[in-house]
Amino acid sequence: MARLGCLVILTSLSVASPALAADVVQEPLAPVEPQESGWTLTVAPYLWMAGLDGDVGVFGRGPVPVDQRFGDILDDLEFSGMVVGELHNGTWGVFADVIYVKTSADSEITRTIGGVPVELNASLDTESLTATLMGEYRVLSNERATVDLMAGARIWSVDNDISASLAAGGAPVAAFSGNDGDTWVDAIVGAKTRVNLDAKWYLNGWGMIGGGGSNVTWDVLAGIGYQWNDRLSTTFGYRALGVDYEEDGFVYDVVQHGPVLGLVFRF
């Protein structure tokens, strides 16, 4: 993304289990997640329509402000994939969230200096991966709500390939290419919840904070979902994810935020 920051797009949510009930008025809500003897798997692919705000610096140069809307990022997008997964058995569970984004941006500037046309061509290819793996412990479970405490780690990887060339009067003058970025790991803790409003509608969300590789990282999400049946629901919400990282001249101090739309499959 020019465009540097990248990460983003894309999010998710709903990792809670279905509410089972046939009649909102005459029958009580079913437990949010029955205490089953076997494991249940929830998979939620999602789209995170996120923008990017903050400061990014490469090659030891001072960080520059970045302010990109989702539409700006979408123009440069080559590929993205986002999914949340949860494996749960009664009190214990495992939570995972993976976001991968690849963008490519090109720019061309032509000016005439002293009657000589001067051309500057530059390109930036960025790949970013954010992968979270956390263990869960359920501290509350009834027919209205569940609350899980979580602890684990988040891996970040940002890679930027930059190239530029300068020509005057059609003749090459200078060229530059380089690669900058980093990979780091943060310890992270948090909690997530689901609250049944009735047999079909529910609220869900999470809050996380951590650090280690970065100075600090945080992640909050709030959404509303609709349970179509005991295997499928859809969710819509808003997510904000921040990180403040600096190492060896590479600076990545950004906040990604925007609407999230997800499909939740339970097996």
C-alpha cells in the first residue's frame, strides 16, 4: 500500500457457538455452547474492510504518516485471506486468527526540467501476515452468555520490496532496489464473549492486549450475529487492531480499523 502498512483488510469475529431454540417466546434459549463430551470446531472466514492510520519507516529513515482508506488499499490488493477458527471441548479451547495480505503499488512521475523530460518510476510490493494462537478457559457458560479467558501469542511478519529508477531524456540516470521489514512475536492475553439476545440474534466480541516483540499491541472487536441454523451464522461488526513496533530502522506504528463481515460454520 504505498503504501506500506498493509496488514489489514480484512476480519472476523464470530467465533462463538450457535444458539439453538425453536420458538423465541415459548421456549427458553438453548445454552450458548453445550458442554459436550467431544470437541466442536468453528471456522469463520471473513472480510475486514479496514483502513490504516499511523507511522511507517523503512531503511532507517524517519517514519512518515500513513492514512489509507479501505478503498485505497483495495486498489493495490493482489491477494488476501482471513479466517478465525476455534476448537472447543467444554471448559477448554483453542483459538486461532490468520490474516494475510499482499499488495502492489506503482507510481510514475514525469517532469520537464530545463527542457529535458525527467521520469521517476517506483514500485512497492508488500506482504503481511498476522497469525494469532491462544488457549481458552471458559469462566462463564449459561443459556444467555459465555465468557472465555485467553492467553497465547501473535506472530507478525511485514515484508516490503521497493524499486525505483530515474531517467532523463530517455537515458537511465539512477536506479535503486531494496527490501525492508521484519518478523516478531508478541505475547497476548484477552477475553471474548457471546450474549444471546433471543433464539436467533446474538452479540459477540473480544478484547486483547500484549507485547514483547513490539512495544504494545491491542485488538478489540464488537459485533452482532444472526443464527440461521445450528451449523451456520453470519456476523457483522467493527474491529480495531493496533501495534507499535520499531527495530533496526524499521518502524511499524499503525492502527487498522474498519467493518467486519463473517460467515461462521460449526462442525
